Amino acid sequence: MQSRVFRIATAAAALTAFSGLAACNSPTEEKAEDRADAIEDQADTMRDSADAQADQMEDTADTMDPTLDGVDSTTEQSMENQAEAVREQGESKADAMEDKADTVRDAADQ
């Protein structure tokens, strides 16, 4: 009876250990993960940079029309539109970079 319990316990321990090893990433997967993380960091930097640039442009636009009448001057509105375009371009580029990171991870999992 004890030998059967011992064999079952040993098999269960071996199965658990094997499952743990199967979940480990290979060196190739680790490199891909590191590369994908770096790409995502670049995407975050891209997004932050575009936001900062757009915020600066909006601040500049606000100084172009000091009248607080709720109506933007043409120049102010144009600058705000440019700021929005900068923000959208940054977001689009960052999204593309995140897609690339996903592609790197997916390729390593294949």
C-alpha cells in the first residue's frame, strides 16, 4: 500500500516539476520578450512625446487669443487643430509600435 502511495506521490511531484519547466521560456523567447518590451517602451515614449508637444502647442494657442469670450481666433483654432494632429499621429505611431511588439512575441511563440 505504501509503495503505491509513494509511486503516485512521486509521479505527481514529477508531473508538477515538468509542468513548471514547460512554462519556462526558451532563450529565444526571452530575447523576443525583451525586444518586445523595448519596443513597447519606445511606444510609450513616442506617445508621451507627442502629448507633450501637443500640450505645448495648445498652451501657445491659448496665448494667441487673450480675450476670454469663448470664441477662438482663427489663428488659435488652427494651432489647436495642428496640436490635435500631432497627438493623433503620435498615437498612431505608438499603436503601430505596440502591434510590432505583439508580432515579435507571436513569432517567438510559434
